[in-house]
Amino acid sequence: MGAGIAREGRSFVTDGKSDYDRMIDHMLRKPLSRRNVLRAAWVGPAAMALAACSKKVGGSAASTAPTSGGSPAALEDQLNIYNWAAYLNPKNLKAFEKEYSITATQDFYASNEELIAKLKGGAQGYDLIAPTGYAVEILAKTGLLTPLDHAKIPNLTNVDPQFLDAGFDPGNQYSAPKDWGTTGVGYLTDHVSEDITSWQQFFDLAPQYSGKYTVLDSSPEVIGGALKMLGYSYNSLEQSQIDEATQQLIDIKPDIAAITSSEYRQMMQREETYVAIGWNGDFFYVKKPHKYVIPSEGSEFWLDNWAIPAGAPHPELAHEFINWILTPEHQATETSYTYYASAVPEAKPLVDPAISGDPAIYPPPDVVAKLETAIADPLFLQLRNDAWTKFKSA
Amino acid sequence: MRDGHAVAEPRALILPAWGYYATFLLIPLGFIVAYAFARTTGFFEVTFGLSGANFRRLWDPIYLKIYKDTFGMALAGTLGCLAIGYPFAYWLGTRPHRHKTLLLLLIVVPFWTSILIRTYAWALLLAGDGPLSGLLQRLHLIGGQLALLNTSKAVWIGLVYDYLPLMLFPLYVSIERLDRSLVEAARDLGLGRWRTFARVTLPLTLPGVLTGCLLTFVPMTGEYVVPSILGGGKSALFGPIVGSQFLNAIDYPFGAAMALSLVVVLLVMIVLYLRVLGRRAEANLGAAL
């Protein structure tokens, strides 16, 4: 998800009991106890060193869980996941805990930037994270990821090859695809009579629906949309093109109710706003009649991934989890919860047809062909952030 | 403790504080200074040196506007706190003694709650479908929904609310210490209410006013939470913009330069404050904090 901020809780949107469950899950999430953190810091590297020469790894209570995939090393008994909120189906997590007789904990972050800052700041004890492509590249280049042992993840072959060997991580040295989605425009059909199909329309209609617009609080996506409208690359590094795109945004700023990545679903649900730039899966929490479109000029396609931080205390189990989750059944369970498309094609027939048949989640190939992925480059980040500051202070 | 023995080496008492400030203030501040003159060369890669490029970048009209908007908002917030705080502190300072402690406690208690929670509470209160909006609509004071959340007005309300106690306490201290016989003397000698206030009460409580303004203005310039939550991402104030340099642009040197420039400006203000008040500043700050 681009330089995304929140893909978090749907807790405020009516979704019945399951919402409540998730809120409870969220509240009861167990933070790493100090003891665990210490163990992670001291035992983790030692355990990894042991793994190189011994078959038995892990703490005092080595698990007797089944080892699928012919893993030579014994599995640890705990898995600490650091993830976006509501981004891993609790059913899957419980099933994994049960199958391997382990305990899993989950902490949450709200943006790739938060994840990067935490890991860079020395956060220890996490075994699995779910960064977006460009964040994988930043983390890998900063030495914050453990290389994946592909021998322990045979199910990687289940992944559609078009999602493998991406530019951000050649050869999938550090990451395995989790799911993917797009950035586009969602609008309430009860309030917007026009059929929005392009960025041009999105910008043109702003004065008409003044005060009913929101855009993501994330510069790559929003400036990228304006760039696409003008016929430039989503990842343009040309100052003049970026200036032109920024001016388009400044022109509609008076019409924008909020610049937000986490509130737009609720605002649309309450019919406070009608039109939003957002991520495809997010609009599924809006229960009012609405439509999500990938603008005809093209937009962004993002891929989120599983990765193992450097110094993870339980790397064997983390590998096992990645392999486990990459089966079509478990992928389908994920999609039915996150509303984001799996990178495993065999999962699609197992997903509820209402979801798998939705072009907002599984766009047709001709639309996908026009999508670009955000790049990770220090100059890119700086240019986008400067433009964003200009837009915000205008 | 008059035997002189116990006060022989009082300097040792300051060691823990010195250690604390050296470790958690001076060393991090040293990092900020070092980074401010460095250059970004890659993800989390910087080349240290004596580059002034980051500061030259700050002269861009975009950043000058952010300074202007930030100081404008902090000034408006400070004046808001003063306008509400002074009459209230005056009323409180002249209450019978036994009620004062309770009243002061009532002001402090909400202050103990996380600023994050209190600010989110304001977001709910000010929302278009929130209780305030409903009430005003029922009273026919507004036609449609209240359009306050996600505006700079909402940021102002949040700032005034969050920083009011910091204004109240120094004001209360100086008003409570005010020698009431001077006020009575002024009235007896024929000064009207307003002139008594302007020529006796206000000058005597001015140290409290200045202290309160300093204690609210300075942290308001760096405020991150309130504009982020109540401003709808649209108010480009200093705090969130500095944050974005570290988080989004991964440009630590430029973020450090921004932070350092603000520290310098605020230090100048604090020096001026100490110059104006002299020793009275010490008494006032001490009592207020």
C-alpha cells in the first residue's frame, strides 16, 4: 500500500459481531513482556548461531509440532507478529497456533513509516512483519531483514510468478507476497450522480462536491494520481512535472474536507464525505451504496509481503508460518477477511464469489496493465515529501 | 539542620539531575546539532560535516509560511488560554481557602489523562454528527451539521483546552500572592474598578501572565498530536512537518535542522523572558511548576 498510513481497524464501521470480536482482539493483544524482549535480545542471536550447527533450536520448551516441508531444524514455540491491524484473519492465526501448539502474539503499526522507524530504532523480538514493496526495499538496504531460506518455503511456488522477483526484492531474497491491491477513487453513488472513471473527473468534480472530498494522507498515491492525470509516470522524479501535479492538488484543496488515510471509511459511512482517494479493500467497510474505480489514466498497484526482521528470535517458526499461510486454503481465508486479493491464484476459486468476482478486488488484466508500483528511492521520498508539505501548507 | 555538617556538601545532591539531563537532554541535543549540519546520502545514510544546505532550504517560502502559521496558531492559542485563564484564576485566587485545593485538583485531574485520549474525545465532540452539532441544530443555531472538525478552528480549540492548566497555575500563584490590601488602598484612594485592575492588579500579576504565556506558547509551537487529530491533516504546523521529515522523507538531517531552528528561536524568547522578569521569573516558574 503505497506510502500508506492506515489499513487498520474497521472497528467503527458496522460489521456486526465480528467487528466487536476484532476490537476485543485488538484490546487484548498481548504486548511483548519485558522478559520476552530480553529473551529476544539475548537468546535470539544465540539461538540463530546454534541453528547453524545444531538441529535443535528454540527455548527450553521445544515444540513437538509437526514439521511440514521437511524442515531440518526444530521449531520454536512462539511467534511474535508485527502487523497492520485487522490484517491477519484471527481464524488463520488460531488454526496455526493449534496446529503447531505454539503461542502467537500480535502488535500493530499504522504505516510502513512507523514500521521502518521502529525497526531502525532497535525494536527487538518480532518474527514476522508485513511491509509494502517499497518498504521491503528500504528495510533490506538498511540491513533490517533476515534473508529467507527458500528451502523452508516450498509453497512459494504457489505464488503467481508475476508477483515474484519484483523490482523491490529481486529473487524474493527477503520477502514473500502477502496480498495486493490498488489505489483509486471510491464514491457514494447515492450522492454523486456522475460516473467517475478518471482522475480528470475526480479533479473536475471537486468544486461541485466541495467539502465532500478526502484524499489519503500519503504523498506517493495522491501526487501520483495527479501525475497520472497529466500523463506522467506515477513515480516521476521531474521537478517540473511534480510541481504541475502539486498545483492541481492545491487548486482543489479548498474542496477537501480532510487529508486522511484512516478516517475516510468512517466519514463515507456517515455520509459526511462522498468521494475519496483510497485503497480498494478499505471501501468494503463502507456499507452505503458506493463504487470503487481504478481511474482510466492508470494508478498504483501495491504488494504487501511477509518478511522476517534481522535478529528475529523465532526464525524457524516464522519460515514455517510463511509456508503455511501460502497454501490456497489459508490464502482464501485471508482474502475473505481483508478483502485484498491473494497472490496465490489457486485461492481465488475458494473465495466467496461475491469477493472474487468483484473487479475492485480482482481487476481485469487490461486495467492491471496500466498500474505502476511505487519505487523506493531517497530522492523520490524527498521530492514527494516536499511537494506534500507545499500542498498541506497552501 | 543547623550544625553545618549536613549542608557541607550539598553539591552532590545535584549529581542525579545532572546525570539525567546530560544523558537524556544534552546528548540527544548533540545528535540533533550534528545531524542538522549533515547531508542525507541514502536510506538512513548521512555524511556528517558542516553543510549549511539544510538551513538554506528552510528559507524557502514554504517553510517560512509554516513558521508564520505555527507561531500564529501558538499565539492565538496562548491568547485563548489567557482570556479564559485569567478571569478564572482571579476567581479561584479569591475563593475561601478550603475550596481552593479541591478546585485546583479538579483542574489537574483531567490533565493526568493522556493527551491523546482527550484530543480524540474532542474529535468526537466536534464531529459533524457529534453531540455538540446535534445540540446546536436542535437549538436552530446552525442550519446543517457543524463543520468544525478538520479545520484550524478545531486545532485552536484543542490547543486551548490542552494547555489551559499550564496557563492557570502561574496565574493562580501570582494572583493568590497578590497583596489585597494594595487593591483596597487603590479603591479607597478613588481609583475605579478598571483602573485599579490596569494599574495595580495587572502589573503585580504580570510575572504570572508572562510565565503562563511562555509555558503555553513554547510547547504549542511543537505540538504534534492536536493538529494531527483535529486538523484533518490540513494544517501544516511545525510538529507534524518535522515528523514527516523523519518518518516519510527519511531525511534526518533536514528534520534535525528544522527542530534546531525552532529550538534557537524559542531559546531567544526564553532569554528575553528571563531578562524582563529577572529574579521574579525564578520565583514564578518555581511556584507554578
